[in-house]
Amino acid sequence: MPCAVIVFHHFRRVLLVAVVLVGAGLPAQAATVTIKAGDGSGNALDSVVVSLVPVSRGGMPAARPAQIEQRNKTFLPAISVVQTGTAIEFPNNDTVRHHVYSFSAAKVFELKLYAGKPEKPVVFDKPGVVVLGCNIHDKMAAYVVVVDTPWSAISQSDGVARIADVPAGDYQLQLWHPRRLGMPDVPPRPLRVAGDQTEVVKLELRP
Amino acid sequence: MRFSLKWKIAAWCAALLLVTQIGGLLLFGEIGRGSAMADAQADLKTGDRVFARLLDERASQLTQAARVLAADYGFREALLSQDRETIESALANHGGRIRADVMLLLALDESIVASSSFNPGRTPERLRQLIEGARSGAHSGGFAVVSGMLYQLVVVPVMAPVPVGWVVMGFSVDKSLANDLKGVTGLEVSFVRRSGDKGWMLASSTLNEPLQSALLGELSANGALQDEALTLGDRDYVSLMHAIDAGPQQQVGAVLQLSLERALAPWNRLYRDWTGLTLIGTLLALAVSAFMGRSIASPVVRLAEFARRVESGEYGAPPAVARGDEIGQLANAFVHMTDAISLRETRISELAYYDVLTGLPNRAYFTERLEESLRTAAADGSDLAVVCLDVDRFKMVNDTLGHELGDLLLREVARRLRETLRDVRDQVARLGGDEFAVMLPGADASKALSVAHRIAEAMNRPMNLDGQMVDVSASMGVSACPAHGNDAQSLLRHADVAMYLAKRHNTMAEIYDPRHHDQNVERLSLLSELRLAVERDELVLYYQPKVSTAPDAVHHVEALVRWIHPTRGFVPPFEFIPFAEQTGYIKAITLWVMNAAIRQCGQWLRQGLEVNVSLNISARDLLNPELPALFAGMLECHGCPARLITLEITESAVLDDPLRALANLQVLRETGCALSIDDYGTGYSSLSYLRQMPVSEMKIDRSFVMHLLDNPNDEIIVRSTIELAHNMGLKVTAEGVESEGVLERLRLLGCDLAQGYLISKPIPAEALEKWFRESHWAQGAVGSSAAAVMLDEPVGRAATRTVAV
């Protein structure tokens, strides 16, 4: 998925800029946390959504807008992780119309049949996992993980997810994966960030 | 039990047909059932495929409906709203569209969120299995037993767009489902299940109650359905068990059955028609073969009846069988056979009842007719007489003039008899030889005697036999019923006795005198006992002494046989000797006499008594070639010199077969015995034979001697005979000497020996010995005794019968 990667990189650059800006105002030194995710049998696991939720909520940067476009009857990106309060645009780049909806508790909405760019973005104001679908095209699906932190990442095919510019401090490490849908949440893990560090996680998935 | 040929043929034909038909029926039955089974099984397989397809279709119907529901945006919104009532109404709405019996909404954790019309409460294990299957994409549904009911279920995820829950839809496997399936497949459908080790239970079935129980019984008995053929109640099915997956805890199956009835129907019709055909065919075969049998048997029966009529002597018209086949040939042969038999019978009865020579009825026929007439006479109390006729001197005619002339004579006699008897009721018959008989119905003895005299007149007229004039006379005896007997045999016998009397008395005709009756009967019965007399030693020898007219040192006696019957006492010789001669038994008697006389002679010799014993030899004895040897043997055995024995023979004894008789005489003579001619003068005296006979003595018959003094002719005969004898060198013995005067005259005439009652009658041996000692004849003027050999009466009588013409 080259497009998704591009979008992701772009998104990360935007994020980096934000972190740098936030980090400049913080007393603590910023660090890069590397997460290596694997499944039960030790294979590298991609699409693992990793988030570091600070124990003390103060001083977090505001959420930045995001975008999930529809192209070739596919949501791009398929998995997104956004900070609570993020407004996401749903530009339709297909020639056919889409009817984007979500019945997820974190955000119920629908964008009735539309083409082009909807008038307003959708604001995801509650943390949680939102599953997006298209009422016209059953196969279209996308996941938006809404978390109360700007520090999050998604593991690549090598199972590595890097979160940069994390200020030192105490965090809760939260993990999610599409194949854990319907399963209980993975319990958050406390993590103290003092410098660059690497964490290894394992996830049990549905077969 | 006996059946006629007709029915035997019919029964065999029918039985044959029946066997063939039944064989066919069995064969068809076998083929039919096999074929019906094969057809039914093919149908069942097809039905099974249709059944499987139907279940699939129902599943996809459910699936479609469930998917439509799961994908419904409104439903998903309702789901999101968590509004249970709304969700349930949505479920009911969609379920109602396809009349689903189960509508459930389950959360992703498989807990029941909502249900329509049926809520099992806790999620059944089987449902979890189905969800798991759906989750993994293996299948979208299956069968499940929920709350004791069997359901066909589908599980469809609710996608939003990832699975957020499960919709379960299902049909109850009930009777209406079974009926639907039956309607399409044409099979009886029964859903059965069992869990674990429990017994089979019926979920639903198209069968009626009793058959359901029977099916369960069958399943329980066998555990499963083994055989494809299944009999429930009185109906036959082919069946199979369509296994249905309802989870590991439950064993579920659909028993599909197809009644054989339909498959067998055409065959059953064939059996029915075939059986009908067999019945009709058998009846037809019976009828046709009975008809054919009748066409064979009926002429045969008629021929058999005809044969029975022929058997009883009734030669009627033979049954008309106008046909060219074997039966016709048989009938023809029958006709010819009976014709031939009838002809032959006529001929045989002619031969049996008629005398060929004279054309008169024979003895058998005469006897039958006589018996008939006797019955008639007895019935109406009328008289009946029988005349027996014997031609006098017929033997002489036959012997001298030849048999041809004898036959002519008999024919002439027959003709004259017929001529004389004008009454149609009178019956003439030839009894045999020269004997004839006449039956005179309605005549008494005297009337019959007058008829006999008429016959005698007719016979007395000279007969011209082939140019030769012959004088014939006949002797007749008359017997009458009821005076002289009531049956044919006694009448004939009595007439015969009377006839012999007439012949003896030369009276032409005599009426039977009952005084002769007893003798006659006795004679006949004695004859049968005579055979035993020799064996029983009932015969004895009497001796009649002869005296010599000149002194002689030797006694002469004639040995005479006597029969002392144990019950009858003394039987005179004339009672049995002639019959012994006729039957030939005389040979045995002669041998006995010969042996006894020789033994006695030898005995006397040893006592110092030299007695010359003479004994009689009959004509038959003379023809016995063994006689000389036997005679010699006896002489030797008893130590008796041959010179003391004299064998007496009559002149006529030689006549039958002179050559053999004379030769035999010569041999006897050579033994050393003396030969004597008996009864000289009474027989057919032939000087030519006399000359050839090696005799040494001649005995003058008593008939000449008795009246010697009164009849000058007799004296001439006696004298000339003595002279003739002496001139030929023969001694002469006179018989029948009963007075001193006669004896004196004989002595004067030069007779050598005399024999007669004057001297002594025949006496036993002891009396003779006493006579030798005491009689003056034995020591008197004659000087010595002599013996004469003679069988008094019978020989005399026989001589009478053979007096020359």
C-alpha cells in the first residue's frame, strides 16, 4: 500500500513537528520509544497500534486534523490512530458515491451518499476504536483508533513502531490490533520513558 | 380310486400347463421383485439427491434471509441503538418473510441479545459450534437440537462492516417440513435423532402413527438401518438413512423410504393377469383334453362294452367307429375279430355238438337237450322216454367189410332213425361208435317200446351199402322218466342196461328193469375200486378141479380170480373182469393171478402135491411183450416148473393182432408151459389160426356140453371137436359138466378131462387140498383131479357178443 505509506509518512512528519514544538516547551528531555511487536509465536506483527498515554494529562498539544480518503473503493489509510478531538476529512476520490458510517460507540456517524469532499470533517471526540464502513460497499472497512495522547504509532511489516519525541515521564502503553476486534482490551502497561528505549510486546490475536 | 382314460389325459394336460404357468409365475415374481427393488432403489437414490438439494435450498433460503437482515442498515442502526424491542420486531419481521421458526441475534461473544418467538435462554453449545463454523467460513449453518427440538439453522454475521454480532435463523424440522419434502421427493421422510446412548427419537415423520412406532422399533432393534429393504407393518419399502450433521452430541438422520407398492404395481398386475390366464388356460386345457380324451376313450369304452357283450356270447352289431385313425383301425380289427370268433364258435359248437359222420347231434348235445326236456317234463308233469340203440355185430361188419362200409352203415342207420321219428320233438343222436339214442318227449315206457319196435322194423330192412346188401339188426333199451330216473345220466345208463339185456336176450328191445339197476350201479362204482383191490390184496384165487376120464397121476385145476370186497363181500367175476378188460387194468390182474397161481403151485409141489394149474390170459395180455419174461421170472422165483402151468387163451384173443399174439404165444410156449384154447366153438374159430397156435389142449365151451344129452347137434359138435383135437394131437377138456350122464357120454366120446359143478365148483386153496384128500373124484373112477382154467360168466358173455354172423 504505497499510498498509505506516503500518507503515513506525511502524517508522521506533521506529528514530529508537533512533538518538537511541544518538546521545546517541556522541562524534560524528549526521547524516541521503539516498540517491537510480535505474535504468540514470535513473528513480527504489523498493524499493531501502539500508544503512550501520559499518566499526568497536562500539557498535551492539541489534536491536528487528519484525513481518510476513499479511493478505489478503499479507505486510505485502513488503520489510523488519532488523538481525541481530531477532525478527520473523508474526501471521496472515486467516481462512485460512498455512504460512510460508523456504528462504533466511540463515534456514531454517517456521511450519506456523497461525492467529492464533504462539507465538514468529522470530529472524533471520544477515545476508543471506531470501525468505518460504507453502506454501499460492504467490503470497505477502516479502523480509527482514538486515543488520549498525541504519542502513538503503527507497527510496520517488520513489527517495529517508533514513537519519537516522547517527553520523559510515566506512560501507560496501550496496544490494539484489528484482529483483536471483539476481544477484551489488552491491559495497559505502565512505562517510564527516560531516554530512547525499545520495548518488546507480544499480542494474542484471533486465529 | 379309478379314473377314466378321458380324465387321466385331461388331468395330465392341465397339470402340465399348471406347472409351466406356476413356474412362469414364480420366475416373474422373482424378476419382478428384483426389478421393482432396483427401480425403487434408483428412485430412492434420486429422491435422496433431491432431498439433499432441498435441504441445501432451504439453508440458502435461510442464509439469504439472514444476510438481508444482517446487512440491513436500519437493522444495524437498531442494533446500535441497543433497543431490544426494536431489534426483536426487526427479527420477527424478517423471519416472518420466510416463515422461519428461529430468529436470534447474538453478540460477538455469542450471548443472545435478542430473539423472536423463541428464546432458548443460554446459548446452546451446538449454536456455538455453528457460529465457530461460520466464523471460520466453513459453513453457514447446520442442524441443531435446541430445547429438545430439531432445527435447521443458519448463522450469518452482522457486519458493520466488521462482524458485530450473529444472526441465527432456522426452520423447525417438523411435520410440515417433512410433508413438504415428501411432496417434492415422493418419499416418506422421517427425521430421527438420538443423543448419546439414548434410544432413537422421532423428530418428525410423514408416516402415520403405527408405522412411526414400527420404524422406531426397527431402528432400536438394529441400531441403524442395515438392510435397504424395510418392512413396516404390512408394507414393503426400500429405505436409506440420510445422515445429518447435528454436532457430535447428537446423531441425526433422515430416513427416506419409498414404498415398493408403486414399483411392484405393474408386476402385481402381471401376476394377477397371469394367474387369471393360468386359470382360464387350465380350464381350457381340461376341457379340450377332456374332449380329446373322450374322442379317444369313448370309442374305446364302446368297444369294451361290445367286447363284454361278445364275452357273454352276444354277437350284435359292433359299435360304429367311422374314423381312419388308430382307434378306427382298432374298431375294424375288433369287427373282424368278432366275426372270426363267431364263425369259429359256430364251427366249434358244430364239432362239439354234432357228429360229423352222420350229421346227428352227439352225446354232449343230446345230454343237454335231454336235461332241458327233463326239466320241462318235471315242470309240467309229462312223461319222457329214452331209447338206446346199438347196432348188432357192427364190429364184424367193420372188421370184415371195412371201415368205409361201416361208416356208410352208420349213416344209413342214422337216416332210418330220422325217417322213423316224425315227431319234431323227438331227438336222435349218435352217442358214439355204433350207439345211438332217441329222446321221446311225452312218451311213457310202453309207447317208447312201440317206437323201438318201429325202429327195429326199419333197421331190419336190408341195407344197400355201396352195392353190398347187408342185413342189420339193432338192440334197444328203453328207460322212461319218471319211472326209471329223473336225470339224463341215469336215464341213459338205464336205457343202456336195458339195451344190453335186449342184446343178450336177443329180443331187439327191452324196457329197463330196476332189478338190473343195482348191479349196474355197483359195477360202475366197483370199477373205480378195482384199482385198489390188487394193492389191498382183496383178490383171492379159487380153484376148480378137473377130473381125467383116464387114470392120471397129476391133479388138474383151473385158477379163478375172486374179489372179496371189504364191504360188499363176494364180487362175482363178471362184475369186474369185462371192465378190467376194457380199461386195460386186466393186465395187472392177470399178473397178480399168474403170480399167485405159480406161487401156490410151487408151494403144493413142495408139499408133495403135484398140481397142474391153468390160468386165463386175456387178449390184451397176449399183446404185452413183457409178459413172457415176467412169467419166466415168476416160475423161477416160486420154484415152479413150467410144465405144471397151463395158460388158457380164447381163439378171439389172437384176432386183434395175430402176428404179435402168435409170436408172444410162441415165446410163452418155449418157457415149457402148456397152452390151451378156451371156450372153443363160441368164438370166431379159425382153423387157420388154430393150426398156427402152439397149443396142447382145447377146451370145449360149456354151451355145447350142458345140453350134450338133449341136443344131437351139440353131440355132433363135441364129438367132431374131440376128434379134430385128437387128430391135431391136442388134449380135450369139456367145461360145464353138471351131470353123471354128460360125464359118461364125454368119456365115451374120448374127452380127456372134465370140469363142472358135478365135480366141484371153484373153491379156495385149503378147501381144494381137503377136496384132494376127501373127494371120491380125487381118488375115484377118474383117478385123478384136473383143473380147468376159466373166468366163467364174463368170458361166456363176451363170447355171446361176438358170435359170428
